[in-house]
Amino acid sequence: MKKTVLIVLIATLFSGNFGYSQTKTELEKHYQAFYDQMRIQGDVDGVINALTHLNVLSPSKERMDTLAYIYANDNQHLQALNTIGIEKVDSDSDLAVQVKAISLKALNQPKRALEQFEILNVREPNAYLAYELADLKVQLGDNAGAMKNVEYGLANATDDMKYAFYERQQPYEVPLKAAFMHIKGLIQYNMDKNNIDQAIATIDQALQMDPNFNLASLSKQALTSRKDAPEEKK
């Protein structure tokens, strides 16, 4: 009698586990198909929903990185960082480091963002990363370090490279070289506030590359006003 009960119990447990495994597999297939369909439809919320379910059913580092990237690309930067964390991890994929860098910068965490951009720059330096590094270093007061990144960027940027700015209601792009010349002018002013003419001349070079460079125009106006102000107000 005891043997019979034991056999029935084992059979029940085995059947239950098999049923769970089968259900899990079916759910994974369902959400994978759902994910594929949401991608076709361009439904960001649907893609996020599908990836979240897939990660719960079968956790995957690569899938988590993809989910974080989708959040970041949709300007949901806090959700992106909640997905993959903010720590500096040398073994992170390029995608994960990129997400951390972009999201931390967007959330006004320049010091932490700089750490992530530095990792990307060590792995594969380029002119775009040089601009991000220069911009963050200026914010953190490292003007000498920023100038090194600017010089690298000017030497490696090509004429077809563009950089987007968002200080106006309508985002716009300017040549990356113009962006470097603008930030170079700001650095020159920070390093020598008694030589405003030099900074203005450098920003003028940026405006020659793109007369519609709004941020450079605003910077030039600010520097010109400071130059023309009475001595006691400087």
C-alpha cells in the first residue's frame, strides 16, 4: 500500500513539473511571436512588454541590454538604468555601456556618465565620443582634459559628420566640426576669461561652418555682452 501511494505521488509530481515546463515553453513561444509582431508594427510599448515577459520566463543578459536600449531610445532613461544598473562594469557589452552613458547624461549625472563614455572610448575611440567626453569634462571643470578631446575630435571628424542639439523646441543638426569649434571657444574662455576675443573668434569659426548654429549664436551673444559690460559688472 505504501509503495502504491509513493508511486502515485512521484507520478503526480513528475506530471506537474512536465506540465509547468510545457506551459513555460508555450509562453516563451507566445511572447517571442508577440515581440516579433510588435516590432513589425513599431509598437514600442508592446516590444517592452514582450521583452519583459521573456526576461521573467527566461532571463538573458543580452535581452536585458536590448530592453534597456529600447527604454533609452524612447527617452525612458530611468527605466533603462533600473533595468541594467548604473555601475561601471568592465565586462558589460558595448550596448549596455552605451545605454548607461546616454541615460546618465540625460539624467544630469555627468560624473557617472563620463565613466561610461571613457569605457567606450577605450574600446573604440571616435570623434563622436570625443565630443561627449569634452562636453562632460567642461561640465565637471576639467577644461584641459576637454581641450585634448576637442583637438582629437577636430583631427578625426569628417565634413559629413553631424551632431544634434536640442536646446530649441525643434531639434537641429550642425557639422560635428562646428560643434567642436563652439565648445573649444567655451573652453578657451574658461581657461582665460581675460581673453574673450579669442573665444569669440573661435565661436565665429563655428558659425562660419553653420550660420544657423543657434547654440553658438547664443554663446557669442553672452560673451559679447560680457565683453561690452562695464568693468565693475564683469
